[in-house]
Amino acid sequence: MMTVITRVSLKPGCEPEWDETMRQRLSAAHDQSGWISGQMLMPLDGLDQRVIVGTWKTRADWEAWHEDPAFKETRDRLEKLQKKSDDMEWFEVAIESRETTAV
């Protein structure tokens, strides 16, 4: 299992549009092969910053999703709202612990 952490800085005033576009992207990821989970985080001391945490079965699954035309379209929209290019870092998940919900 692989997790990618992506950090971005947003142009002033673009935060709501960027957040909505990322919300759409994360929703679309649910249908992708290998997708496990995703989060968008906002640092409390940097409201123009975003951190995206994506977890996938393999990096190849993530790469395949990035070839999807819908993904490419949202990437173009998001990049126009950012101050600079994404900063990404990959991690292999060594330990995972989550709350389980009783059914």
C-alpha cells in the first residue's frame, strides 16, 4: 500500500474554487482501481495551503488514474488556482490503524 502526500499553495481568493474542484476529484477517485482513501487537509497556520493525502494499493494504480481524461481536466483547473507546482512525496505504508464502524 502506498501513500502520496501533496502540498500546494493557492493564489489569494482561489481557495473555495480549488477546494470544490478537489472535492470533485476525490469523489471521482472512489471509482478508480486501487483507490483506498483520500483526505484534503488545511493547515491552521496557512489557510492558503492544502495537503492532500492519497492512499492507493499501488503506485501504478495512482499513475493509471492520472491518465484518465477527467483527472487531466481537473488538474488543469487546479493548477491555474495554485501559486506554484505541486510538491509530492511518496511513502510505503508500514503500519495502518483506523477506527472500525460496527454494522
